[in-house]
Amino acid sequence: MVSADKTKRELENYLNNTRIPLMISLVYTEIPKERLLESLHKSTLTINNDKVDFSTLADSLSKDNQYETIIKHMTNLAIKNAVTDYFESIMKYCEQTKQFSVLKNQQWYNYAKLIRNGLSHDYQWDFSRQKKSIFPVTYKQIIIIYDLHGTLLKENQMPLSVIWGMLEEMESFVKTNLN
């Protein structure tokens, strides 16, 4: 997260760096399963003399039909982290610089807020703290209605292309609309 004393430039850098883990996660989804498993079986990671053997990860990915489930979960976690960090950082910066009204007027604001909340609440829509008057929330032909409260988020409600585009819009907003 961006701390209270961060400048706009530091926020821009933070957002750019926050998208990198999402990109890396997406790259891993494109590596053929056999090649990834072979590489993981041979790999270890050492940080400060602490070693992690990735062969156990390869074994987990090899079991039953876990590969697709684990890859999807990894991608969802990366999306969750990116959306949450983007939204929270921009919101805090706008609150601190008294530009929150500019943020609330962005086309993506309510959608990003709802997606962020849903991803953070066990992948379920949670509108318990939302005013009913904001519904329906429409963003890029996606319509979120209040009746979805308590249901699971579905891929068609947060397609990767829409999330990626929203992150780009959020970065652009910081660069062009904020002081």
C-alpha cells in the first residue's frame, strides 16, 4: 500500500509495480503443463539461506486434475491482489489529497469497488455496506445488480480483459486526473 506521505509519482510507480505479479501469473498460465512441471521438479528458490524445493509444488500440480484448479486459483489471487492494491492505494491517495470526489466520478469506480469487495469476501458479492441507490452498476457491458448479493462472483462478471483494461484506466486516471 501507498503510505500517507507518498507523492503522485510514487503512487504511479507503485501501481505499475503492482501489475507485474499479475503479468507473471498470466505468463505461467501459458507455459505448457509438462514443461512447467519438469522445470518445477528441478527448481529451488533460495532467499537469505532459506531454501524452498519446488518439486512439492510440481507434485501438487500433477495430482488428479489439480493443475487447472491451481492455475485458476493463482490467477484469481493475482487479480485480487492487483484490484485491491490499485483501488485501496488510489482511494487513500485521493482521500489524503482531497480529490475523492474526482475518484467517485470515474466510470470504473463503483465496479472496481464491488469487484474489490467481492474478491476480498471469499469471492462472493457483498453489498452489505453499499447503498442500494448505486445499483445497477454497469461497466463495459457488465451489469451488477443488487440481487447478486451473497452469490459467487462469476468469470463473466469480471473477465480478465475487462479487469486488465480497468487497471489501465485506473493508472491513466492517476496520471492525468490527479494532482
